[in-house]
Amino acid sequence: MKLALAGDTMLGRKVAERLATDPPESLFADEVVAVAHEADLFVLNLECAVSARGERWRDPFKPFFFRAPPVATETLRHLGVGCVNLANNHALDYGPEALLDTVGHLADAGIAWAGAGRDEETARRPAVLERCGLRIGVVGVTDHPHDFAAGPGRPGVAYACLETGAPAWLLGTVTALGTDITLVTPHWGPNMTSGPADYIRRAAQQFLAAGATLVAGHSAHVFHGVRDRVLYDLGDFVDDYATDDLLRNDLGLLFLVSFDGTRPVRVEAVPLALDYCRTRLADAAETGWITRRFRQACAAFGTDVAEENGRLVVEWPGPPAERAAPGPGPQRERPARARRG
């Protein structure tokens, strides 16, 4: 089984304006779509509402509001997306009405979702899908903002404060899921950081201890390193954002995780370039920068990165008993853009 993972996918604002004039297939180069179609399941973080209705969230300090038109689901279908995370800081940008429209449009398109819903119970409920004879559970959660949290009878997102440790309800959800593969996909931490905060590292280990097969986070807008079945941040996938000259959030990765049965064994990271409202494969110079940055980020965790056919590869060996070889003797990883928060 092969799982594709992508980070923040923002189909609102200027991207939405493009969708009003151009075909929904135009947001991604054919070569990117071909990579996505290598996977049996594609999961990403949908960082916008999908609706033609709603009013902006009433917060005088909130600077950015993202809403995509209903046709945006055709972009997701074109990519082969099977499930999205909605637990993030833009799901309620246009209020409960637009959030409920979002899940309705996703359902009509045959796309599953996790991390948001009409009340606390449904927002916290994982998505469960079947691929290659395996049941795959997706747990979506965000650590910001608290105001977006779903409650009894109140639409919103699955919210959890992670700085003091993952709450019991969240760890219990992971443990009780009982699927063959369990993906926890948290929207955690601040924007524009080069690596995960200590509390994020601790939460990731809690998820694994609770039974997560794989943890894949997002929020920083730039990719982070990989360690022990944790992809700390997937970076951005499509947007209209301002570019940070140092962290280069206009350069990203599309991740493919291969499984041996129910165990993840290999990550292939495909270099991407995020042009204004369109994503393509990175060119040679861009790939060089991405490679250096990804190797540096992984080295911080002691993870080795190889290069194979233009892709960055991390191998996850099995437990020591599985790795030991038989026999005696010792045995030997553009246009101006508005900055967002």
C-alpha cells in the first residue's frame, strides 16, 4: 500500500479567483498529478472552507480568511484525494454555515474528511477508509485556535491543547480506532518555523505510543524533518502566499509512504515548486535547494536521506529482531503576495 501526503492546500483568495476563470485541473501540473496517482490513498490538509455562503469569522485580530468555491472539490478529485483534514485555523473562516457546506461538498465529491463537524462528537470522529484490503483510520486535530473548537451542538473543529501533552480523549481515540493503519494528522505549532517545537516532538511520541502507525503534521508552511514514523511538517501544497526568502515556503515536497503490510517502511519525497496559485515539479536548481534543506532537517533527528531518480528517500527499517541477518557473527534515512498567519 502507498499513501500520498501533502500539507496546507489553500484554495481560497487568489486561488479561488483563478478557479473562477480557469479549469479546476489547472492548479497542478500534470506531472504532479501523476505522482499523486501513484498512491492508493491521498490525504492532505484542506486549509479553507468550500462554500459560496457564510460570513467572516468575527475576530478583529484575524487577518486572513480563506474560502474556495464548490468547484474546488473537482481539483481534489483530479488529484485523486481520498481524505482531507479539516482541523485547522481556517475551517471556520466563514462561519458554521460555510463549514457545514464544506463537509457537504466533500461528501458529494466522494471525499472523506476528519477533524471537523456539526458538533464535538462528529468533529472528533476519525475517518475510516479501505484500500488494498486494509482499513485506514485518519485522526485530524488542531492546536489552534481554541475559538474554533466544536462543542455540544456547536459546529467546529477537533481542538486539543498539545503544549501540556495530548489530552486523554485524543489518545483514547487513537488507541480505540483499531484500524490496520492509523494516521494522525495534526495542525500544530506556529507558522514559518524551521523545525518542530519541543512540545510537538513530545506529542508525536504520545501518538505513536497510543497506537498511531504514522504521524504527519502541518502548519509551519515549510517542510520539516522526518524521524521514526513522524513527518513533523508536510509544508505547503498550493497557495498565493508571500515567500520567505530564507525558509522558501514556495518550495515544497509531496510525500509518498510505502507500507510492508501495515508497517511504513519507506518515504519518497518529491520536490515541488509553488508558483502563484499553481504547483509544479521543481526544476534542477530548486531541487538542489530542497535537497539541502531536507537533508539538514532530517539530520537533526539522525535520519539519513538518499536520492533516487530525483526523489529524496528515507528508509524505515523494522525492529532490531527483523533487521538481524541469519548466521553467526556480529550484524552490521512572482506576483506580490499577502502574508498570512
